[in-house]
Amino acid sequence: MSKPLIVITGKNGQLGWELERLHTQYNNQFNFLFTGRNELDLNNIQSIPLFFQQYQPSFFINCAAYTAVDKAETEKETAYNSNASAVGELAKQCAAINCRFITISTDYVFDGTKNAPYETTDVTNPLNVYGASKREGELLAIQNNPSAIIIRTSWVYSSYGNNFVKTMLRLMKERESINVVNDQIGSPTYAKDLATAILNIIVRLSSEISHQSSNIYHYSNEGIISWYDFANEIQVLSGLSCKVNAIPSSQYPTPAKRPFYTAMSKAAIAKDFGIEIKNWKESLKECLAD
């Protein structure tokens, strides 16, 4: 009997890259197909059904997204195509062949006015185009595929690609001091930890020992911090002498409005899938060592 096929989009992104690094540990259970634009162009929605006819996957992990938060304000159509229309079509094609669909969403679906971790059931109210396009993708996924799993994550970084950690390391080497906002609060996510969690969810789904109680889950590392706290820890762990100054968001205007508080409760993902969640400092240490 052939092994179930897991298809992963966004192979050139941080999460796709970490999944590709980890997948050999699961080769005895699954076959894997990693896709980028060349293999599956999500901007060409007509091509999606043909891809499913050809490959017939058992599991589909959608890591592809339009993630340029500020650019999305002026590239609204592109953001909605990638983050909403394509997600809806993928969910629909998965439902048609009984393939389990997992897609990644964001803490930016919230407006940040809460001061306790967001539950998966809390009302969404995105402040920017990026967040709104991701929320639309969530709704289309659930509408087109009642068993879809949406994992909202936040502040994703890894040793690969462009992210806050790598930007800070570069700036700290170049400058004597840097300014980082201290009034946007949330939780970092090491992409390797999220990739591990997703593969463990698939193992559980395939052995039917999970108890999926919802369409929406939250995942980040443990700990609630500001971007300034994050930068400070990067500076300490890397041993660089650059001084990190705390500034309010008002001193660092951006085209897209950011929510002030987006910490999320991970209780549901831990309970339904037995996922253990590492502390952010431990994961940052591991990433810097990498």
C-alpha cells in the first residue's frame, strides 16, 4: 500500500523551508511534495483543480501567503488573491477528494484592544489589508471545507529568509544603537517549532488519536513580550554591543496599522493534538545557535 502524500505550498518561505528540513524524520509514514510557484501557482486559480487531479494528496499544508504587511495597503488585490481566493479554492479541492487541509493564518486578524490572550472564539476585527485578507481566507476555508484546520500564528522567524531576528542581528552589527517599539505586545514563533507541531498534528490525524474540536487553532511560543523585549534578548544572546532603545509606535509610523496586543491562547491546540509548546527564549537560543 502506498504511503499518504502530504503536499506543502510555500517551499521558499520560512515555514515551508523548516518543514522541508524536518520531513525526512517522517519519510517512513508519508510521501512529501514541496511546491513553489513553479509547481503550483496559487495566483492562477484555474490551475489548482488540475494539480489535485494529478497528485491526489491525503494532506495539504498551505504555507504560501502574501505577507508584505505594509505593501498590502496598496496591493490589495494581490493580497486577497493569495490569502483569500486561493485558500478558498485549495480548501474546496481538498474537500472534493477527502484530503485534510491545514492553512496558516495570523494574529493580525485581531484589532489588539484586548489585554488578555485571544481565544480562538474571540471576535476578529483586522486593522489592515493583510489581516483582512487572511481573515477572508479563514472564512472561505471553513465555508468550502468543514474539516479545514486553520492555525493562526505570530511573529514568525527562523534562521532562513527575512524576519525580525535576522534584521536585528544585521542592524546590531552595523550600528551602535537601534530603536525598537515597546508598545506592541505578542509572542514570537520559531518556524521550526510550528513546523514540528503541524507534522505532529498530521501524525495524529492519520492515526485518528486527535480530537479536533474546532476549525481554528492558535500557535506561538510561550511568553508574552514586546518587540523591544525580543530585540533585547537577541542582543543579549548574540553578545553584540549595540544599545537597544525602547520607543512608542507613534515614533515609528508604518503604512499599515498594527494591533497593540495580539498574544493568543494555545490551550485548544495543546488539548486537541497534545502539542507541547516551548518558551520563546529557549527557541530563540536554538535558532541563534543554528
